[in-house]
Amino acid sequence: MFISAIASGVIAYIGWKRRDVRGVGYFSVYAGLIAWWSFFYALEVTAIYPDIHLLFLKIEYLAIPWIPGFVILFALQFGGFEKIITLKTKILVFLIPFASFIAYYTNEFHHLYYLAVHPLVIDGLTIISIEPGIMYVLLTSYIFFSIFLSFLIFIRILLNSPRVFLIQSYIFLFVLIMLMAGYLYYLYMPRIYPDFDITPIILAIADVFVLFGIFRYQFFDLVYFPHRKIFEHLHDGVIVLDTVDRILEMNAVSQKMLKIREVDPIGKKFNLVCSFLAENFGDLSGDVPISQDIKYVLDNSIFHYAVDVYPVFDSLHRLECRLIVIRDITDIIRSNTALSKAGKKLGMLNSITRHDILNQIMIISGYSQILTRKGKDISDLQTPLERIMDATAMIQQLIEFTSMYQDMGVSEPGWFDVRDIAQKAWVTRNPPDTIRLTIDANIVIYADMLIEKVFFNLYDNSIRT
């Protein structure tokens, strides 16, 4: 028993250091409870006086009722069933342990745990003989249930895990079989010493195998990762159909993408659950993969999906299932559309600006020719020089104006005060002193940044006309 306590304590320590690994935290607590139970059971069986026996038994029961709960939580988490380990599940798992814990320490008032307790001395060894009550039977059954459930989960891991995890699974299964056999022997087989619990001895042997697995086969280091967990954590939607187009698997991402409100779509026909997707693909039969981009309109919102359908064959090239992968490309389509619009706007801006600059260059060219034909009287040069200076200033302002749009496609449309935009475009146009602009309106509009250019062209065309 002391060997079992030491081995379990070592396992609990190693497991606690690696408690971030899936399931190992629960297993560490379980091993710590086993170490506590084994240590004080060893003190119990070596004690001489019955009162000391009962004292150590009470200390043992600080740990014993909680062991099956942590066994179940370890098996569920290690086996990849983390989604069902909720607060409600934990309450249900520890309901019987809690009731047994209370029943044991208040047994003298109701005798639901022990009907009677008798100290026996056999071959100089003091043994506590008990008559089990209903709560004792309930806890015993629950312990066996926790071991059996763990056994089933590790069978599942064995059937689905890669070769590197087979030895780990075999060792765990062997340990669980030993525990079940030892527990059944304690409950139903004849014994040399009545009520002598051989479970700690079985645990000592099991701990040796677990320690061997830790140091030889990377227990709690290289851990089986369930494929279902990977399936659920993909960023793409994944649907698996059988040969008659019934849904075998559908991850949460695909349900969210397709806005499927079915609580459990598994087993239902694909065309009934995903009607719009089925309509776009039609007949899914065939041996060739299918790829298609689909637009989906729902509640005035447009979604774009890239959908790939892959037939999956067995070794004899018989169709086993179909894998549908759905990738949300809505943001990509929107980005491409925005870039296309930005390109068109830039092209329009370049065309308008080039036209305006060429007009000003024509003015400079015309007045330069006039200067060459004029006399040298400075008064004759005043007007052409002013026009050249105005045209030069206009070219400068047009070039500066285009700098506003160097980030086009990055900035979104916004709200603009019409008075401010109109005044700014008027100043940029540099109108003659004989023309004045008066704005009485107080209007705010939602528009693109090119709105200022619209006002500029309106002023320019009106003045030149």
C-alpha cells in the first residue's frame, strides 16, 4: 500500500507539472486522491486498535468518494469530449460522490452508508468488517461505472488514433482491466481476510505500468488529439455526406455560414437542410471533384462562398462519402469590388485632371505667342503676364488637388458639409474678382471624396462658358 501511495504521488506530481496538457490536470488530481487513500489505508491495516482503524478510515474518505468523478472527467477530456464538460456536467458527475461523502460522515444518524461496523482480529491483523448500506452500494456501483466508461472511451481512442498512440492506449486499457478485475474480486470473490481491500495493491501494480508509460511512451507529453476536435476548429465549413446525400458530419462553422437553424442536422437529407447549396450544385454524384463560387442572399445581405466537393473512395474505389468544404470569400469579393471601383474613380480623376491641365497649358501657350508679337511697351505685356501667372497657379492647384486621392480605395465615403466643400472648390478654382459665390444652404451629404472635384468642374465650366 505504501508503494501504491508513493507511486501515485509521483504520478500526481508529474501530471500536475504537465497539467496544461489535455486531461492531465484531472488525472493528476485523481492520482493525488489515490495516493492519499493508499497511504492512510496502509496505516489503517497496520494499526492495532480498532479506534485507530476507524480514524484512518475517516481520513481515507476525504478522498475516496471523489475518485470516480475525476476518473470520468479525465476520460471525457482526454477522449476529446471537452464540449460536454460544462458546469452542469460537473455537478452531475460529482452528485453521487457528494451525497456519499455526506452520507459517510453522518452515517451514525441514518446508517445509509454502513448498516453496521465490526472490528475483527484475524491472525493478529485487525480488520474492520462492514455491512454495506444503500449509499455504499451506490458509490461502489458508481466507481465501477467510471472505470467502465473510461474503458469504452479508450477503446474508441484505440480504434481512431494513429499508430504512435497505440501503445499508450493499450497500457491504459490494461490498467483499466486490472482495476475492474480487482474491484470485482473485492466485491464478489471469497477472500482470506474479510473486508480486506486489495484495490490499493492493484493500484500499485497499475501505477508501475503508468510510470513506465510516462518515461517510455511519452504519457502526458505526446497526447492523442481527437480528429473531431480538429474538425470543429477549422475556419472553413465542412460537411460530410453519405452515398445517398444524408449528412454524416457538419461542423459549427458550416452551420453558421449557411445560417442553418436545425438543432441536429445529422442524418437529414442535404437538400432539405442546405437547400440553396443543393440547388446550385444539383446532382452531386460523380467521381470528379467539383468547385464553384456561390452567391447567397439572406435578409438583404449578400454572402459569397467558394465551395469544393470531393468524393472519397475506399481501397476498391467504391464511393464512401462526399466531403464538402465551404470557404467564406465575402470579404475578398468586397475588397475586389472596392478596388475595381477605386480604379474606375482614379481613371476618371486622371482624365478630368489631365483635361484641366491641358486647358491651362493651352492658355499659357496662347498668351506666350501673343507676347512674342507684342511690342516692348510694358503696358502691352501686363494682361498676358497676368493670364500666364493665373494659369500657372491653376496648374499647381490642380496637381495639389490630385494628392487628396492618393489613398483612394482605402478611405470610405463620408459625410460632407456642402458649404465647406463648395467654398474649398471655389478657392481652388481661383475665380476672377468680378465673380462672387454665395451659399445659403446648410446641407450635409454622404458622398465620396470626389465630391469636391464635382463642384470644381461645375465652377470651371460655368466660368469658361
